[in-house]
Amino acid sequence: MSDTISPEELEKMSPEERAMMEQWENMAEDDPSDGGGDEQADSVPSTDEAGEGGSTRILNQEEIDSLLGFDDDTGLGAETSGVMALINSAMVNYERLPMLDIVFDRLVRLMSTTLRNLTSDNVEVSLDQVSTVRFGDYMNSIPLPAMLSVFKAEEWDNHGLLVTDSALIYSIVDVLLGGRKGTPSIRMEGRPYTTIESKLVERMINVILGDLSSAFDPLSPVTFNLDRMETNPRFATISQGGNACVLARLRIDMGDRGGRAEILIPYATLEPIRELLLQMFMGEKFGRDSIWETHLTQELYKTDVQIQAILGEITVPLGEMLNWKKGDQIFLTTRVEEELEMRCGHFPMFKGPVGQRRGNIAVMIDKYIEPEQETES
């Protein structure tokens, strides 16, 4: 469409086309940045066009937030986009440890039994998710007040973190002190936890840590001991803020009461058993079959092996050996009192003196010859 319309073309237009033409002209005058043509609306003008009177499209605040990945509606578990997705991409592609899922499933079953024995009440434990987070990001997201328990893995010589929210703290206190069933626990916010509350929570945490040790026993025996309990996240720092950690979120329900417990284990703590955690199932031997190994070992013990007793060795030129005839004598330097060497193939195995037994020449095994270590080139 041309920029100007002649009077003849304007007279040929219908009233609807004239009204539409006037509407386009009014829209162009009100918002010159959008332009009247489709090409202007869909494309961004270059620097030269902008200098000649054109204008670039300005993003609004919602589009800027969407581009950068800042969205107020997204929760902690939602996927991010934009620049934040690029920043957090390393966490998504971090090494997967399949055996941890089995360990935490075993932990849930053990906790359901031990917490029932502790509280004498019906306790249901469920595993919400197992994810990977940065230590600093998680510490900033802990809802306070909460109880942060630092525990140590004795055999691995490193630490982990067990976070108990206020709902679970007041629920376990209410249950252990004989609160009535069917009534929600009373939360006293805005004050520090008392000594009685801390001791009751510590008792529950020791039970959970014992179950966590039992859950890791099939893989590697480890003992988790409670180191200290903190209420300020700054005092519970066990790793650098950028280090990756495994986070297991547990839900503990005791009738109408309950709360959440979260177990945070840095990847550095799990490094001693990293190869075991990479297995796809319990007892994986990466191609090895223990039944076949046992059967092969038993059959090898029944195998007949030929042993040669070396009476002596000399070095003879090939030309002289080719001239040997029947009846020629070969003189060896071996003496009667010397020990003979017995070989299996080319490998020396035993040494012993020579003698006679029941009219046959015999060699008594006296020494075992250690196999030579192959030297690396």
C-alpha cells in the first residue's frame, strides 16, 4: 500500500473502507511506535531507521520479569526460565545418584516403625521428593522458626543437616506430653524454644538419625551422631554457599498433627560412597555374577595340572644341538644335594630336594616360589 491515496481512488472506496482508513490514520497518530503496517509491528527497526524517525518497541515490566526468569507466582519447586534458568542449569544436570532413592525409601519404612514406638501413636511418614539444591539457596529459604540439627557422619568424617519445622516441633511436644487427640497443637510463635521442648525434639532427632544409619547399612556402614542444635541458620553452616547438596523432604503425620522434616546432605559428605550410590539397584556388581564365580572356583580346584621338575638347564648352540645323535650324553651341573625347581608351564611354583619313594624318583615340596611382579614399562 502506498503512503498517499489520490482523490480518484478515494472516491472509488466504499463507506466502510473510508471509515477503516480514517481509523488507521487515527491509530497511527495516537501511537506512532506501533506503526500502521504489519511489517513495522512485527519487526524491530535498525539503528538507521530509528535515527530517521522510527522508534524501537519498549518492553513492559511483565515481559522483563519473564525474560529474566523473575516470576512472583512461581513457587520454590517450580521450574524457572530465562536468565535464572541459565544460572541454575548446573544444578539440573548434576550427577544423579539412583541408590539414594532406595536409601530414603528404606528410611521412610524404618521411621514409620520407630516413631510409632516413640510416640505410642499412629505415625505416617511419607517422602515428598529428593532433589538437588545449592547450600546457600536452601539456607535462605528455611521458614523460621525452625530447629536445625547438625549431625556428623563418623566414618565419612563430614556433616549433614536435619531441619525440623515449627509445626512438627510443637506436634511432637504435644504428643509426648500427653496432648489430646483431635485437637491441633498450640504454637507459641515469637519466643525461643524451651529446654523441655529442645530435649523432646532431640530425642526424636536421635531416633531419625539412628534410622538414617540403618538405611545406609546395606551400602556402607555409617554412624550419624548429633553434633549440635541451632535455631539460627548462620550458626548451622556446614558447607560453602555454592556447594551442591542432596535434599530429602519428609512429611510426618500423627493423626491431626504433624509437620515436615528435611534432610540435607552435601555431595562432599557422600563422596566416600559415590561409586556405591551410582548403582541402579542394591548389590549391583557391574557385570559380576557371584553364583558363577563360586561354581568356577569349585571346578578349578578339580582341574588336573601338570608339574615339571627341572633337573638342570644348560645353554647349547643350535648348530651343536642339530648334530646330536642317539646315544650322545648331555652333562648337567646339578648336584644331588641341590633342590629342584618345579614349574607349571613357564611359571616356577615350588622347590624341594630330590629322592626316591617306592622305587620311583620323587621331589619333596619344600618352598613356595612367589610369583614375580610385572614391571611397568
